[in-house]
Amino acid sequence: MSIAFLFPGQGAQNPGFLHRLIEKHKELEAHFAEASDALSQDVMALDSEDALTSTVAVQLTTVVAATGMARLCRARGIKPQAVAGLSVGAFAAAFSGGAIEFAPMLKMVALRAHLMEHAYPTGYGLAAVVGLPQRQLAGLVGRIHSEERPVYIANLNAPTQFVLAGKKSALNDLLELARTAGARKAELMAVAVPSHCPLLTAVGDELAAAIAEIAVVAPETPYVSNLGGRLVSDPEAIRRDLARNVMYPVLWRDATTVLHEVGVRLFLEMPPGHTLTNLAAEAFEDARALALDENRLDTVEFLAAREAAVDGAP
């Protein structure tokens, strides 16, 4: 293996990003039209500043942008040997890998987002902490967490980079502790729901029941799970990953480590954003990581062709 497509979760979105993407790549018009038909609404109306205050719009636009660029890459001959998505990006990865069809996938993303937003409409969210080891951060979480003010470690992105989920008042107190303890970064994220923690157990249960009714098949391109950070091909394991990742921590560091171990040396992050690119670049000195938001497709084509040539060398 040499090339992996990475699909981001929510947090990197910004007003107008779908419109800017289609200005750069007119070929995506058909993809956006297909997404609008599947959802019975105009997805291009979901990237306004007002619309993006809703996690429904954020999750849908993030997945639509990422899957569109993945389709365009494949059309240009850039083909991955594995796919991985963080949080809602797992749905985009499952589609790109061939495990689930486009329209049912988008409908599951819409359901997921609606359930999450309904469960915690206000007062909860996510925060990022960089620069503290997991054991130290867990100790700070233990000092703040309570039944009335819950807070959890939600994403394990790197040895000293984590996402926290919980009540905003608890998150703010925890961020202050993290700054005092020497964190390089400690701030709230532009996400309005407490993802990847026990607060969303009921959401995971409802989503599992819904996903059980749609077709999921063994992927054509290997898929890396959020829950275990491992390559999986069993359709039922993929169903479980898609449904249950809202209620368990995302083991992103493990997921990318597995990709590197099986030979990935070119990580391509679909839009929006460059968070996953930065994580891969920091983790693997012998690999290259590119965010398609920030690089020309012809540059990516050249690098992908070079990787394929290296793979095919005797």
C-alpha cells in the first residue's frame, strides 16, 4: 500500500467553503446536484454562516465536500489503497471505499446529525488540547468531571493532542487547568455537540437500528475503523463503526499508525481543512501528507503516479 484518503470530521468548515470548492473544480457540480437530490434540499444553501451554526449543516457539508473530492481524485487516476475518516468522516470513507452507496450514506449522516443536535441543542460541545500527555490530561478530567458537569476525552489524535467532549462550563474550567499545566493549545472548537462519549449512547442505539436497514457490503478499498483503529472488511463491523463511533472515543492515532504499518507513504486529506494532514506529517517522518484544500490536483496526480511507480518497481 502507498496512498490513503483521509476524511475529516466537523470543525474545519467555514462559511462559503462549498462554493469556493466548486469554483476551483467545476466537475463537482454533478456531485453536489446528486447530494441535493438525495437529501431533497439544496446542499449549496448549507454553507452560509447562519446555516453552519447547526451541526446538521456542518456534518452534511463536510461529508459532501470530502466525498466529492474523493470522486474527483479517482476520476483523475488518483486511487487509494486504504480509506479512513475521523468521526462523521467515517461515513465518507465507507462510501469512498465502496462499502455503502451515496444516497443512503447521506441520509444516515443527516439522521446522525439530527439525533445529536436534538439530544444536546445547547450548552455542550468539544474542545482541543495540545501539549499534554494523556495520563496528565486524564487527571485533569477527573478533577472536573461530575454527573452535573460531565467531560470526557473524546478523540485520541496524537500522543499529546486530544479532543474533549462535555458540558461547556466544564470544558472551560478544564481548558483553564490545561493552560496552567502547560498546554500549548487549549480552546473550544466550533462544534455544538458532545461527540464520542457516553452522553451520546442513546444516539448510537438509534443510529444502529437505522443503519441495520440499509445495505453495507465488504469494501473494495480497505477501511480503517474509528472504534478500534484497525483495518476492517466485515460489513457488520463497518455498520457498528458507523453507528457507535458517536458514543466511543475515536482512536485516530491508532488508525493512521496502522495505515503507515501497512505501507502508506502518501496521505491525502479531503476537504475541508488540514488537521489530519498535520497529524500525519508530525507522526511519520518518512511519509508525505497533503491537504487537497491547499494543493493543486496536478501536483497530487504527480505524487500519486510516483507512488504507484515505486509500488510497481521490482
